[in-house]
Amino acid sequence: MKNISSILLVFCGLFFACNNKPSVQWVVSTPEFSWKPQNADSIKFIDGDVFDAEADILNPKQTIDGFGTCFNELGWTSLSALNDADREAVMKELFEPGTGANLTICRMPVGANDFSRNWYSYNETDGDFEMKNFSIDNDKETLIPFIKNALKYNSALQIWASPWSPPTWMKYNKHYACQALDNPFFDLSFTNGLQPGQEGREGTNMFIQEDAYFKAYALYFSKFIEAYRSENISISMVMPQNEFNSCQPFPSCTWLSSGLNRFVGEYLGPAMEKLGVELMFGTMERPTPAMVDTLLQDPKSGKYIKGVGFQWAGKYAIGAIHENYPDIKIYQTEQECGNGQNDWELCRYSWDLMKHYLNNGTNVYEYWNTSLEEGGMSRWGWRQNSLVTVNKADKTYKFTYEYYLLKHLSHYVLPGAQRLATSGSFSNLLVFKNTNNSYVIVIQNDKDTEITPSVKIGEYVIAPTLKPNSFNTIVIG
């Protein structure tokens, strides 16, 4: 009798152990509310071999290094309109580990970009090849306090940098812009001061292709790294040029791949290696993998390049680059920037971007504008979206739909997580496995009615009922 009792106890223990649900968290965002925890007990755990989607836990894909945003001047000036307590609340939510967005890898410009206060570089002294007049004094008013405020909440935050334009005296047209402000997409009441005859064009080198200028520009990068180190800010990586194909009415500089190849292989690569700073190629905004191949296959420049950054139409090149160079890191360097409306429809589009980039091997996913005043107007008349909007008149702020969408991933998908490929009839989801063995499912219901998709992950099959028009994050384990 004693033996039978023991067997029954063992059997019952195994039965209940096998049928115990794992710990589950569930949070939902819709147009009506954001980041609302749900009752995870309502999620059904079902048996059977029929399900709508299955995560492949045996063949994990790329490692996720992190999520981030960009430090722009207008981000800091907008946040500076808030009282100290509110500004600190925003920065804590964005950067403090375990609190909000958990942002871990962020971008900054080298000199002016389209969301700086105005045009500037770190040295506008014509012919100063030795960089005697190099100065980051402008950044001490905006970018440096912005970054230091973020580092206060996450001292391990990684910062990387890229220029939009070199100093004007290093360019053939002697101007920071490439084209006049005559595009109706921009507010034409703004001006950039470009004169007739100064216009550039795509498919040309606007940077002066001479040894003295290449040497000076590599020194300019080195001075930038060293100046920021003197401010106790470490720049871990640089890219040589933002959108090197794009002739823009704001700070920009077109290059040919051959010009960048020479600069990277002979000048910038050795300079950054000497300082212990990684170099990546980008940012790449065209759908042409051959533009990247030029550098990656060159023995001089290829040895320095640790990865490639893609944005805008560059998203159509990442699949081929990831397939051909599986060991190269891939950064999504700038989520497409919207129109200043920060509405739900663009948030839905941003989800499609996330799926595309992450399903094609992206290791780092980054948003663009951290914070802007309501309406999102740039110095050059371009309205864009942001994670935070600030009402300067009444000193209030809001987190946008896109912020919460980013948080649906970045709060739970931690550095070191691996993406899991999925198969089945339902594909509107992303799945990851964290280093602590928890699974993160980010899933959208894009219908106007509830749906209950079944998803198999390892030994579990879950069937959550998803609210209409919603983003959901479910964490198992």
C-alpha cells in the first residue's frame, strides 16, 4: 500500500508539473490607450498539433544588440522647455534599464544635421588642415548635456556618430547643402542660402578628392572622438557619411562609393583603429547592394568595416547583404520620419518597417527624433515625427504611439536576445528568446474585430484573444 501511495504521489507531481502554466506577462496598446497590462490568465494554453504560427526554437537567427534613438539638437531644445522634473521623467522613461524603453544604443550627428538649430561644423576655418581651430563649443549647449543626461540613467549607453556634411571648405560647392529649398514637401518660407551655381547632384563626389583634404577630414573625426572623451563621453563607432547618395536642401554631402572607399581604406579606417573606435559603412539609403560591396570586398577598406547601416530605401538591400555577409552587423539607423502628425496609421507603418528589418537580420533598430515640439518642424522646414512631443506654451509633453510601439519591443527584448523565425498561416508577429530563456512575442491584430491566433513556442501553444487594432507583447517565462 505504501508503494502504491508513493507511485501515485510521484504520478500526481509529474502531472501537475507538466500542466503548470509558466509565468506570463501581457501588455496591449491601441489607438484608445497605450501600454495597458492585461490579465495573462485569460490566455489559453492549448494542446494539439494545429496552430497558426510556430517559432523555430532550434535554429535561432541574429542576436539583438539593442534599440535606440538619435540625439539631435532640436531634441534637447524641446525637452529644455519642460520643467526639470518632467524632463527627468522623460529621460528616465527612455534610458533607465528596466523602467521604460530600455534604450541601449543611440546615434548622434558629427556637426549639423537636419534637426540641428542651424548650420555649423567643428571647424569652418578654410585651409586649416591641422585642425588648429577645431571646437565642439556648439555641442556644449545642446548635444553634450543631452547625452550626459541619458548617461546619468544608463552609464553603459553606447553612442555612435556620423556626419551629414563635412566643413564647407572641404566641399566643391563650399556650402553645407546640396540643393535649394524648392521642394513643396518642405515649408518654402524657410531658406538655406544656397546660391545658383552651388547645387550638387547625386552620383558625384561633393567632397574634394585630394590627399590633403582626406587627411584633414580623418583628423577631424579623430579630434571629435578625443573632444568628446574629454567630456567623459565615449563614441564607440562611426559611419563616414549619412545618406551618401542624397542631394538634400539641408546638411548633406554626396559621395561615390569609390570616393568613400578611398577615404575609409586609406584614411578614416587607420585613424579610428588607432583610437580603438569601430567603423561601419553607411548610412545606406539606396536599394543597391553593389554600393556596399565596393567597400566590403576591397582589401583596404573591408578589413576595417564591422557592419553596415541602412535606412529608407536601403531596406531593400539588407536581405542580400545579410545573406552574402552573414557575420557583418546590420544597423537600422533611422526609422522613417513621418510628417509631424504622430498618428496611428504611421505607427502601423512603422511596425511593418520593424518586421522587415528584423526579419532580414538587423541587430540594432533605432528611431530617429527623440523629442520635438508639437508639429515636428525642422530648421529647414520639414515636419517629422518623434518619440516625445512637447507643447512649449504650456510646458507639457506626450509619448507618441510610435514610442509605445518601440517600447513593445525594447522593454522586453534585451541585448543578447535572439530572433526566432516563424512559420504558418499567421505572420503578423515577431518572436525572440532572451538570454534568461524567456520568450517575447510581439504581435499585431490589424483587424477591426478580435482575433485569437494560436502560436507554438517550444512546449507551449498559446491562444490569446487580441483586441481590435492592437499591438501586444506577451512574455513567457
